[in-house]
Amino acid sequence: DKAINLDPNNPLYHNNKGVALRKLNRFKEAIEAVLMALFLSPGDPSYLILYAELWADLDSPKNGISEINDSIASGKTDRKELCEEIDNELKKEDLNEKEKKVLSDIKNEICVNG
């Protein structure tokens, strides 16, 4: 919150807050933080991916997928760029099995079936 107070218009700070809240299993608060990041940087692939992951954490993955599809349809997000970002995320060695599955599900829904 300190960084956000210093620069409330920096989307990265809001996204980082979302990441921290996710680690604390405070998913609804994390979604709010990531929504602010998306408000400040509409269509950012990494923020959209985190948003979708958070909805999956709440057992409502369709909400996140829907937001991604809306962002692609409106032209805010490039599908290819988003799919490349998902591939980069999947290459991270510190992902647990649940995180890999969520990312793979998002990839299948957006990049393969979309």
C-alpha cells in the first residue's frame, strides 16, 4: 500500500498488491487490486492472466475467461501477445501443479479454442 500511496496511478503497484494478496489467499481483495491495474492499463496481458487465475482460485474460472475474451474482442488485448505471455508463465519453474493447470486451462480456452 505504501507504493500505491506514493503513486496511485501506477498499475504495476496495484498488480503487485494483487499478487501479495493472492499469496495470503485473500482472493477477492486481490481481484479488486488487479481490476485497478487493469483500469490503469487496460488489456495488459499479465494483469488479465492474474485476474483469470484469481477467479479460478475462487472456483469461478469463467469470470476471468470472459474478461479476457471481452478485452480481446474490444481490441484492448492482442490474443497472440496474451498467449505468448501464458506460455512464458508456464515456463516458470516455481509454479505448483494447481497453477500450471489453471494456466493450461486458460490457454486452452483462449489460445486453442478461442
